[in-house]
Amino acid sequence: MKTSRFLLTASLAILLIVGSTATASAQYQSQVSTNVKLPSHPRLLMLKGEEKPLLNNIQNDRTWSSVQALLGIEAEKIIQMEPKERVLSGRRLLSVSREYLRRLFIMSYIYRTTGNEEVLRGLKKEVLAACDFSDWNPSHFLDVAEMTLGVAIAYDWIYDKLSKNERKKIRNAIINKGLKPSFDPQYEKSFNKMSNNWNPVCHAGMVYGALAVWEDDRNLAASVVNRAIQNVPIAMKEYAPDGVYPEGVMYWEYGTDFTVLFIEALQKALGTDYGLSQSPGFMNSGQYHLHMFTPTLNPFNYSDNDQTAAIMPVKFWFFKHTGDTTLLYNDIKIIKQRTPSHLRSNRLAPTILLWGSSVPTKQVPAPTQLMWMGGGSNPVAAMRTSWTDRNALFLGVKLGRPSVSHGHMDAGSFIIESQGVTWAADMGIENYYTLEKKKVNVWNFSQSSTRWDIYRYNANNHNLVTFNQAKQVVSGTATIVDSGNDPMNMWLMANLKPVYGNQIHSYTRSYALKDMSQVVITDHITTDDATIMTWNLITKATATRVSDKEVLLESGKKSMRLKMDFDAPVTCEISDATPPTDYEYKNKGFQTVRFTSKLKPNTTYTITTTFAHDPTPE
């Protein structure tokens, strides 16, 4: 009886899988026919014979030659490592999947460009170890996507060097641990029609797997590709109208890297991207990324983003397709200044050479546009006094709404950098794993979510005004009302009323970079009821109260003064930015400056706050 029951269960499971695949095949046969003939292996990213022109470009540029050498050294280091084991961090296998992608991609690239047999042996060891995993953790499908991408590239790029049994093992893993689970409704719903980064990341990983094993299961592979062609555009709508990515700079890298990987896979294997690269705003998004970096090459880290400057391989793809060399101004600097650590850790490092080696690194001009802003669902702006001066004054402005993916209650906030110091700061990302472990409903963006109780996510801990310390309205959107881009008076005005709801009658905030020397923030507030207003500042400098309306900010021998012009009594308090719980980041190095005032009902106020350096003694 037990044996019969087991056989019946197994038979039903097989029927469900077959039925699921058949349904998927019928649903997604829209663009790519199963009869299409793909190029022979290798067909992903770099076709057979493309190694030679690539190496010619690399050899003609000292920077690219050094990158090639560093990847070779890293491949040799990877050979000495033991393959990673299937160990989860909380609910994620993502760090393991990303490390496999890094190792497999770098070793595959070095083997393709050097023919190093020792690297080939190490590569086989790594890819077969990944295929021995019981599964690739489909309950958190990003893990599956990144693992599938790495395994598919390795399989495709060394296809002719694999034995029959090795091919079978890798192919079966791609199909059974990658592609088929992606059609399971409980996993597919997490990415298929999402508008955030999960969509392109997961679809790209699946498409690489599908193209790698095309000959072995054409129906399944075509279903994967057609599903992606249909649904990746849902996420690409987020770039409209002018390239601003709602999730911020770090997630722009993640989502855009994989969107471009997907587009490149279609172009190489099928000869077309079905118009995806021409989605509104997409080809402009390189400009968004360029302008979101400060003079010290740190990103404007609003919302769930950190302040780590990393090499962005995808920017070189944008250069190839726009011809705008200035897009690479920051990236070439980062490569030349920080290559060893940043390059080795970048799991997509080979694409820097695949997409960028045709760029003469000595001939990258500085951009000329000092002010840039973009709209969409999460407007942002950047103003600066210079591109070439590391000590230049920079003002970044974040508007939009809190409820956007990875959003904080930061609509209306800003950052200031000058003389290489962050005077007005954003603390950025919190630790997801710790929050999840403590049962914080971190992925719930509703008004009552416990997400907004987290110190770094709350409106009171951004460079904002709050009223009675209340939270922002998550469904409201702060928008740009007007602006001017005269280099001596760059400014914009934003309507912040929608993110404060009934807390205030009206509220506009102006942000200006004046006379190439000072930042002026002007708040125009009209009350309905009496309220306690708090003007909040987060800083990485050491703050000292000079008076209730003046604070001295110092960092080493450098200083900036904050002066408030406000026709009402104010109290000023300065403290460390310490959260109330023991499980959040301690925020070491950050201080809060809070100006508090009682506002009368039915009254209009103007608060002008100026940030300026003391005059240099003659």
C-alpha cells in the first residue's frame, strides 16, 4: 500500500510539472518560435570569435589591460578556494548565489580570453558543485535567478570542453532547479509581473538558462523567453519619462544591470531586443546615474541605498548605445582609483571589458551640466558647482513618495557635500535580515506598517520638517513646481503638502545653490491648527550649538555654518543619531540637529536656512 501511494503521488507530481510547462508554453508563445535557430555555443554575451577584437581593444589601453590582469589574478585565487556550501542567511541563499555567479563569470571569461587549462579545471569544479545543491532556494527567487545566470554562462562558454555526463548534469540543474520552478505559481508571482528590480533580475536569469539549454527543451525555453519579453516591460515603465529609477542608485544598478543583460542575451542569440531598449526613459537613465554621484564619487543614498561607490559595468553599455562619453566620467575615475577591491568583488566584472574596452580611458571629458532633475514617480535633482573639483559644493534633493519600492519617509529631504565632507546626510539602508528576524513588517508599505517605526525609515530622521513628529503620508507625492538653472542661482521649488496630508494647510520648500558658495533651504508653511514644528538635520559632521538659530558643523579643520532666519521662537537640540531599539544600526558617526518651534493656527511662516562656509581669512 505504501509503495502504491508513493507511485501515485509521484505520478501526480510529474503530471503537474508537465501540465504546468504545457500551460506555460501555450501562454507565452508570442514572439520567439521553438523553430528558431540559435547560434552555436557560445551564444551568451560573447559569440565565438569575438575574443580577438576584444583583446585587441584591451591591449591598446593601459587601464583595460590592468583590469584584464586583475581578473586573471582573481581567477587564479578562486581556483584555490573551496566551493561554497548551500547555507542560508535567514530565508536567503542570495550571498551564496552571488558568489557563485562572481566565480563562474570571472573564470569563464578568463578561460575564454586566455585558454588557461587550470582555470578550466577550477571552473568545472565550481559549476558542478553548484549543480549538486538540492535546490537553489526558489522561495526567494532572486537566489535562483543569479545562480542560474552564473551556471548558464559557464555551461555555454565551456560547452565544447564538457564531457557528455558533465553537460547532462549542468543542463538538468538549469532546467530542474532554475527554469521549471520559475513556473510554479508560488514562486512566479514574486517576480513575473512586478514593477521593481525582481522582475528583470529573475527574468534575465531564467532567459540565460533557457538560451543555454535551448536545444534540449525548446518548448520550455521558448516559454521562458517569451514570458520575459511580455513582462520585463512592466518594470521598464519605471524609467519613464526621463530615466529616474524610483528605487534609487543602488537598485538602479541591480535592476538595470540585469535588464541590460537580458537585452544583450536577446540581441546576441536572436538578433533583436524586440524594442525593449527603446522603452521611454530607459536610454536616458545613464544620465540619472551620472548626476546622482557627489564630487567625492559617493552616491546620493536616499531610501534603501548605501553610500558605497562601486564600478557600474552597465554604464559602458549605455555609452556603446548613446555615444555619450561623459556618462563614464565618474566610472573611469572609480576604476582608476579603486579598481583592486571594487573589481574583484563585482560579480559582473567581465562585462566592464565586454562593453567598455572600446572606450579610450584617457579621452573621457567632464560633463558640463551643473543642474539636473528628473520626474516620474520619484523626482530627484542634483546641483553642483563643478565636475572637476573634488571639493565642489553639491546639493541633492529627493522628492516623490514614501510608498515606492524600497522607499523611506524622505520625500522633501536633501543632502549637502562640500570640501569632501557630507554636511547634510542620509543614513541610507537598514539591515533587512535583522528587521525580518525581529518580525518588522519591512516589506509592507501601508500607512500603518511597522516599517515606518524603524529609525532610518522615519520622517523625523531625514532632513525634513515634521509636525507633531507625525509620519509622512505614504500615498502622497511631493512634486517639482518650478525651477531655474542659472549657474549662479540654481533652484527648484517643491510642493510637499501631499506627503503631510491634514497635518498642515500648505507647504512648499525651495532648494537653492546660490553664488557657487552656499545652499539655501526655504520653507513656506501655512497652518490650520496649532502644531509643534521640528526642522530636522542629519549630519556626519560634529555639530555645536552657537545659538537657538545657528549651528557650527565641523569635520577636522573644515567647517560650515547653518543659520536659520525665522520670525518665531526656536529651541535647538543636538544629539547622537541613536535608534531606540538594540537591533537597528547604531548610526555611529551621525548626529541629529533639531530646531523646534510652536506654530500658531491659521498662520503663514517662512523659514530660511542657509548653509555656508566661513569666509577664508585674507
